[in-house]
Amino acid sequence: MSTWSVNRWLVFALMIGFCGLFLETRYSHMRLVMVRREIMGWIPIYYSAFMGAACFLALVFWGRRMRRFLFWACMAAMGIGYLGYSFHSNNDPVKTMQRVVAGVYTSAPRVQPVPPEVAPLAFSILGLFGVFACGERLQAYQQMNGESNQRQS
């Protein structure tokens, strides 16, 4: 069995992250999708499950095509993260971020229960992580360093 590259380990960590995100969004969106019957609540649930499965398939069938597919899927995850952030912030992301940053420095409790504003950005962070893991530049850099290390030994 050959050893895994850094990219494969990053995709493995990405798979764990998306599986954890699936469990968290499934739990936190239950009231939204079951009681209020809002279809938008299913988007992060389905997409995180899809990304967990895509990362698993990328690990099993590791190759250029699969990395390219995963690259574009992670780009879409970044967009879905921003879309969720926009929904959670009632389409005013700048004011929401100002409120979140100000809330870090104050100890005043919230009056109304609202959805977590920055939680959907976890999709964007994991997507960015996946873009780096599947990017062509990192692959070329590792191949170049691998060849130079083999010449030295």
C-alpha cells in the first residue's frame, strides 16, 4: 500500500468536516424543515451529505478527474455557505457581521432567539480548504519536491 499524499489527508479531513456539518445541520434544521416546512432548510443537509460522499469517492478513486470534480464541488460549497449566511442574516450580511463583532465585546444577552448568523460560513471555510487540497498548484509543487527528494536519496 502506497502512502497518502498531503492532499489525500486534507481531503480525508474535509470528509470528516462535512460529515460533522451534516450531523449538525440535520439536528439544527429539524424544526425548520419538519414543523415550518421550509424547503431551504434542506439545502445544507443534502449538500453536506453530498460533499461527504464526494470526498469519500475522491479518496477511493484518487485521480486528476476526481480532484477536479471535488475542486468545483468545493467552489460550490463556498457559494452555498455565503447563500446560507445571507439567509441567516436576513439579506443584510454587513450589518449582521458588525453586530456579531460587536457582540464579541459585550456581555448583553440576546432578546430574541435568532438563527446563528455565521454558522453557514462553515461551508465556505470547508470549501476553501477543499479548493486548496484539490488545486493544481499544490499538486505540481508536491510532485516537484517529490522528484527532487528522490534524486537526493
